[in-house]
Amino acid sequence: MAKRDFYDVLGVSKGASADEIKKAYRKKAKELHPDRNKDDPESEAQFKEVNEAYEILKDAEKKAAYDRFGHAAFDGGMGGGGGGGAHPGGFRGGPGAQGDFASAFSDVFDDLFGDFMGGRGGGGRQRAARGSDLRYNMRITLEEAYSGLQKTIQVPTSVPCDACDGSGAEGGAEPTTCPTCSGMGKVRAQQGFFTVERTCPTCSGLGQIIKNPCRSCGGQGRVEKDRALNVNIPAGVETGTRIRLAGEGEAGMRGGPPGDLYIFIEVAPHEIFQREGNDLFCRVPVSMSAAALGGDIEVPTIDGGRSRVKIPPGSQSGRQMRLRSKGMPALRGGGSGDMFIELAVETPVNLTSRQKELLREFAAESEDNNPESKSFFSSVKSFWDSMKG
């Protein structure tokens, strides 16, 4: 049975453009895909026929050979690809049934889903590569985290080359289409049943080459340079907070968009305050006499101020008192946390003879003034008695 004309198979005229051929192929491939026509035994053969036609007509060299010699160009002897010659894109062999069915997998994913997946194989749409994102670790004090700050940082990064305006070509000339992949950025090679696709080795996937690279940047379109940036750190940040500066990362290659800069915050430990979320904790030592008799003490606050705290008589170590809204501000507004004062009753050391004498007298008179000790040792006595029994 004679082969149908490839233009008739796709439903386009002989003078159709590459975009018209591609559009017609996508429509036919969707209509005839075997998964959509499981009840039609002829759909698979028609699907292969559509892919065979598209495999020839999408390639400028094969299309020219077909327009001149028809199907004979690929039946052997006409040099159109049936003799195993290599296509600039890496394709080998003519449009046999096995090659067509293998290319169907690649073409269906490339042409039906290529736009959704980012334009893979899309005729050189990825000519300019986006720059990499950068990370900057910033260490600040708790006081700076409380009030916020503006800080100038030096970021070693890549910036667009001034000599070529980021194009990578000497004098700002435009890059040319890569002859190896015809601007697609990828080449294909058939290995048995499958078609293997890889990044073009000539243009590194950019789809373009520079015949006369810029001497300042070596054709990269960017150069290494330290850049000063003013960064606003909002009040309330804590360790692990990440701040994104869009477009402040590494410059893209050959005029591509820049990446982003991410600043990771680390708040240094404080010698007085400990932080838990938006709350602050301050451990304050008090004398044994102050804890027993009660009184007022003065404590610092994170804003540099002072607050007076009243100690109730008979306070024990670990007792906490709250100072409302004296903690850290919330990062995105909504008030501030609290500050907690934790008492640490301090036992006196290096006593003089007189002090020891007074303490012995005090101990003799204070057997009923230690309720916690009395309760504990009463429980211990009951425990020992039960063990004896």
C-alpha cells in the first residue's frame, strides 16, 4: 500500500510554516493517541503515521529532501537519512516504524506537555539562564532583634558585564543560533527502541553560541564582584528567620534574569536574657534574707530601661514573676511578649564567726519556719517505717 503524502497526513499545505506544521501535529496526535482510542484498532497505525510525517516535516533538511524527492528520499539511495547518516541534532536513521514509535514518546511529551513543563525542546526558548540564588548568614544581637536595624552588607556575587551589556559577545553583538541543535538546546540520539535526549554539548543547552566572546567576561555575560546592599531587618526576628531579597542574587548568563538573595538570621545568645518565642526570661539572684523578708529589687529590660519588682516574703528559688509586654515584639505586629523574672535564692558564703553564730541562733529558733522541709522529712520517716514493717 502506497504511503500517504505527509502533508495530507497532517492536514497542512506544502507551503505551511514550521509553527503551522507543529500545531497541526499536536492536534492530530491528541486525536489519534492510542490511549484515547482504545476501541479503534487502527488508531495506533494512524498515530505512527502522524509521528512519521512530523519527524520528517519538522526538520528543515529532511523537509527539503522530502519536498524534492518525496518518499523516495527516505527509501534508500537519495541521501535523505535512510542510510544512517547523523542529523545535526543527533538523530540517526530514517523514519522506520521502530524509530517512529520511539520518537512518539518524546514528541508527545515534548510537544503536548512541553509548554506546561517549562518549554523542554522548545526551539531555543531557554537562551538566557537565570542566575543562582545566594545565601547570606547574618548574626545580630538580641537588642538588634528587639529594635530592628538597617545594615549594609558586602555580597560576593556575579553582576552583568558592563563591557558587553550582559550579552557575552564582544561589543554587545547578538549571539547566533547554535548549528548543532538548531537553537533547541538539546540533541537526540536513537538507541534501539528509545530516543535519548541530552543537553547540546556545543551551546551547553542555551540554544545560542557566541562567535566573538567578550574579553572581559569570557562570553559569560557576567563578572565576579563584591556588591554593597542595604538590608532592613525588621523588629522581632529570631534565629532561623529568612529574608528574601528578590533579584539581588547572582546575575543570569547572557542577560538572563538574576536569582534571589536569602538572608538567614542568627540571634547571638545574651548574657542576661534567655528567649523563648516572644517571651524573655531573666534569672535574678536574691539574698536569703531578702527572700525571707521580702522587698523590692530593680531588674533590667531589653529596651535598656529598668523595672522595680516586689519580692513577696518567704519567696523560694524558682519563683517567677511576670512583667507584661516587656518581652520581644511580634515579627509581623500584634503586640509583644512578656518578661519573666525567676528568683534564685543565694546561700551566703565566706561567713565570719559572728555571722555563723547568728545563723546558729536563727536555726535554733526556726524549726517551724520551714514547712517544705518539715513535710519532706515527715514523708521520709513514713517511708522508712513502711520499709521496716
